[in-house]
Amino acid sequence: LVPMNFPIWVAVFALAISSLLSLPMAMLQAIMDQQVGSIQAFYKIIGGYVLPERPVAVVLFEGLTYITTSQAIAFSGDMKLGHYMKVPAHLMFTVLTVAVVVACFTITLIQNWMFANIKDLRSLDQKDGFICPSTNTFATSLLVISFLNCFTVTLCSRLAQGSTVDRDDL
């Protein structure tokens, strides 16, 4: 975490935020059958505030919080389905936990195998089409949020120092 300038306390903070927001978001999804789509932008804004001028650390913060929240909501949704099917809660929890652990190791092994064995992975001229198109969207949104964060920090620091801000400065 050190090369990316991502302190451990921020990882703990990210897990705390995602843990706190998992229950209300799961309740909203259970009641309305709709996911809260703007929560990823909310996490990105919090990350930009907590980690100013560190775009890679903001990406890690957003990924950690968003994935943790979405996986917790999916886990609770599966528990709810098991409850409706009259499966005992302790059995359902055990089976889901084992499935999550097996899935984590399986996905990591497959990803490592792909990085080691697929030539030109993530390049536009890859023969089998492994080009990772969604990374452009993620990077573009990060640049926009980073620009807005730098703009607001600069504007607020000028106002705090008592200097005036002209329209030409914007």
C-alpha cells in the first residue's frame, strides 16, 4: 500500500464506511428492488476529500468501498432468499461464506493465469478480444473527479486566505 500512497487508516476508514452504509442500502434495495446507483460517485468524492492529490489512492478507496458494499448487499440478498426458502440461517451463512472464499481464490488464480499466459492482454490488437474496455470509463471518471477536487481545493484555499476570486481565475 506504500507505493500507492494509501495509508492503512484510510483502508480501515473505507471498510467502516462501507460497513455502515451496507445495511441502509440493502434495506433500500429490498424494499424498492432498485440499487443505489450514485453511491460509487459518493465514494469517489469522499476518497477525493480524504486523499487529496492522490488519484491512484482515490481509485483504491473507491474500489474498496464500492466492492465491499455491493458484495455485502449481494450476500444479504442471498441470505434473504434462503430465509424465504426456509433454509436454516446458520447453514445458509456457512454455505455462502465457503462459496465466497472459494470464489475469491478461484478468481485470483484465473486472473493470475490470464496475466501469465495470454499474450498482449489489454492491448487493442489482442487477437481474442481481451482488451478491458471498461478501464477507459473508470479512468475518465477519475480524471473528472480529480479535476473538480483540485478546482474546489484551490478555490476554497483562496477564499480562506481572504483573496478575491475573479471570473478569469475560474
